Amino acid sequence: MAENLLINYASILVFMAVATFVALAAVALSFLLAKHRPDAQKNAPYECGFPPFGDARMKFDVRFYLIAILFIIFDLEIAFLFPWAIVLSEIGWLGFGSMMVFLGVLTVGFVYEWKKGALEWD
């Protein structure tokens, strides 16, 4: 039984090992093969084609965080929606009902942020 479980996860472990090797190899090769000739122009700050303005530690508008929360809400929704859709025929009406409750809670949160004006960017 334990060998069966390990065999099922072997492909994931091989994928992670290959991905780690490729990432480390890319970093090592770029460090070894790249030309390292820094000068004042290369080390100068750069922001969208013109010199940066303002302080890097300036405060963000609270609406930025509201949009980030909306992104997380919809990202979580999609992360749960795809696996649910795949196994819907196996989990039956209880699984369907629990997902509808989950989507209902997300919809209430979305409507709340909509009413509060989080989607309006002035």
C-alpha cells in the first residue's frame, strides 16, 4: 500500500526535481556567462523610461488593497472551482450544495465591495 502511494507521487517529485535543477542551472549559467561590467549608467534607477520620482516608501491608496483583496477572492474561487467541476459527478448533491454556499459567500463579499465603491477608481 505504501509503495503504491509513493509511486503515485513519483511523477510530482521528478517534476519538482527537474524544475529545481533547471532554475538553479539558469541562475548559475547567467552568473558564470554574463559580463559583469557595472557603471554609473547601468546602476542608475530606472522607471518606465524616465528617472524615478517620489519616495519608494510612499503610502498606497487603500483602494489598491481592496483590488488586491478582490483578486484573492476570485483567485481562490477559480482554484476551488476547477477541481470541483471535475469531480462533480462523484460528490453528488452535497458537494454541489457546499460549493453553492461557498460561491454565495464570495458573491456576498463581492456585492459588499461593489456597494462600498471598491471598484470605482477616481
